[in-house]
Amino acid sequence: MFSMLRRMPLDPSMYTYRTYVVSAGDNFSAAKAVEFEGSLLNRNHKAKEQGKKNNQPRDASTSDLGAVDHYTIVTVPRARRVHQSYVTAPFSTLHCFWACLRVLRGLHPDQNPLPRFIHSPYPDIILTNGPATAVCVILAAKTLRLVHYLLSIFPFGTPAGRKAEPRLTWDGQAPLDFQLRTIFVESWARVTTLSLSGKLLLPFVDRLLVQWPALEGKVAWKGMRKTEYVGALVA
Amino acid sequence: MDSEDRNQPTKLCFVTVGATASFLSLLLSVLDSKFLEALSQSGYTHLLVQYGKDGQIIYENFLVKYPAGSPGRHGIEIGGFDFNQAGLGEVMRMTKENKSEGRSSGMIISHAGSGSILEALRLSVPLVVVPNPLLKDNHQAELANELQKQGYVVASHHDDISNAVEKAEALRSRMLTWPPVRGPSQRRHRTLNEVLADEMGFSD
């Protein structure tokens, strides 16, 4: 994931707040997230130095991007531990799914209060490449979107006579503070067949990106969005 | 053959069998006289083996059977370790050419785990990828074959590893650099950044 973000490269002035979801026990990934944020901060400092040299006043709002309060690391339970029985797996998966729902609503205990410039706890975009946890995060996002959509049609609990607060904008799009767009990146190791996570997510995820041309253009069923070839992202 | 020459630069072959799954057949194949002979014929001086958690016995049996200096080693110096918590990057770099330290470019033989493959590809040292036939749902072989087809690696069966040495030497001169460069001949595709910006509704 981090080699992808590094190569992208992730621009912290566009993606201003970052939440990293890691599986329980995956200290390696958590450490990588801290390291990656450190590199963003470093790059920003260098850019600032450069700015000072050139006497270019920098926008105050972008001056501290990449600082500690611009990201958070959340640990969710594993959907299925290695060698865990398939009998108990559905329960641990639900547990993981529940934790993901809380993360997406900004209610997970690991999450710090959001900085003031962030107006909504809901992420605009969710980028995943992991196995089971990625499935949980994306399905949780889809569930929230479904609930949101149903509430917009059937406004429960609104006093009669008062118009329900419009939940959809005029063109039927979700409001700007409730995007929850999902992207799943299939593993570089999969050349001609999608992984189980990829197959499960194909009908649900907004964009499914593949790193080998043979996997391009797969669809869950006719007329749905195709998988997209984006080249080797991990290189 | 001037393998006795003291001034000859060292040339290292590094083998990694991986840390999670056991891959004893690859270990047995590289600790075989036939393979060591092939190494020596291609000018190799050293072999370093990451033998994994259950490979120690095989490695130690080999050391007993072929003590240093025995003809079965074909003059190759051999070292081994079980695995390295900090990753293999440091060890892999020892196969790279370094004139000041008297090292010529060697090769890496790796199981087909994507982490090890990527790490080795970035070094631009000839890489032989050996899929583990014991792994279920074997998509590793697909990855190895595709990378071979594109000219990045040599894909080999563990039984055939001594023939792969020569193939790796041939690859050295025509091998492509990693990461792939997007040439004019290649079809233009979207980048991750574009897909994200697209989903975010940024227009530029």
C-alpha cells in the first residue's frame, strides 16, 4: 500500500486527512504508516524551505499538512486469523465489519477528534488492497450508503408538516460530505485470475483496479463497471 | 578456468526459499553438486542460502557431507541463515556489482512470493523465480511465467535449477529495468492518481 502511495504520489494538500485502517497484530503496517506520514511531513518541510528561499508566501492552510493531527491509525479486529476455523470465521468477520462501520462514522475509540477543517466524519474516498479487512471496509461503506439512500426516500422520524432535510442534492448525487467512494486494488501477484476478495468485491466496489492487462475488463455481470488496468502500482 | 586466481572478483548467488511456507525441494536442489558445478562454470565464487525455518537440518547435513574444501563444492564458498526479521534487502544488495569492494554482478534465486520478487527486481540483478508446487491455488506460477514472458526474470522449476544458471547469465545482457517504463509502444493506461482524482470529482 505504501509503495503505491509513495509512487502515486499522494498529495497531502488534496487528501488533507488520512485514516489508516490496520488489522490487529499488524504492527509492521502501523509502523509503515507512521514512516510514510513522516516522509510527507519531511517533503512538506523541504517545500517550505524552498518557498522561503524564493520568498514565496505560502498559504497558511497548507503550511502544516502532514502534521500529526492530519492522520490517524485505527486497529480493527482480523476478519479471519491465519488457520482460524471456518466455523468461527463468520463471527470474527462480523466483528471486523462492525469495527469498520464505526471507523467510517468516526466513532472508533482509536480515532482522535477531527481537526476543524474537516466537516464530515465520513471519508470521501476509501482505497484498499488488503484481503478480508478490505472486503469489510468496502461493504461497510456500501451499507452506510444504502442506509443513507433509504433514509432519503423514507424520512423516518421527521415531524409531520416539516420537510425532511434534503439528503440528496438536486441531481440525485450524494451530498459532498457523504461520498464514501470505494477503490479496491487487486494484488500484483494476481496475473490472470482475481483473488477471492476481488471476486467478492467486484459487484460492490466503485472501482476495481488491476495490475496486469489480462485482468482488465472483467465485470460481475453485464453492464456493470469493468475492472481497470492501471499498470504495476507496487513497483 | 582461473577460479584459483586470488584477484578474481567475488560473484555471489543468493537463494531465498521464503519464510512462511516450507520449500525444501528448492533447498535440496541448490545444495546439490550439479547446481554448484553450474555455478562454478559461470564464474560464481559464493553461494548464500536463506533456508527457512525448517531447512536448517538439510543445510547442516550438507555441511557435514561436504566440508569446506571438498570437491563436491566445486570451489564455491557457502553460507546460510534461516531468515532475517529485518527483510532481505541488505543481503540482496550484496549480489550487485561493486568494483571498489571487488564484487561482480551475481544473481538471485527466489521463491515466487511477490515481496521477494519485487525486492530483487528493483536491484537489476538477474533473477530466477521458482514457484513452490506445494502451495494450493497456485497463481505463483502464473506470475513467474508472465514476468519471464516480458523479459524480467527466468522462471524455473526447482528440478531444473542448474540449467537456470546459464539462462540467468544470458538474461544479464538483455534484461529490462524495473519498474517498467511506459514507452510509446505501450498502450496508455490510467494512473492511480487519475482514478482517485476522478472519484473525488477533481477536474484538472
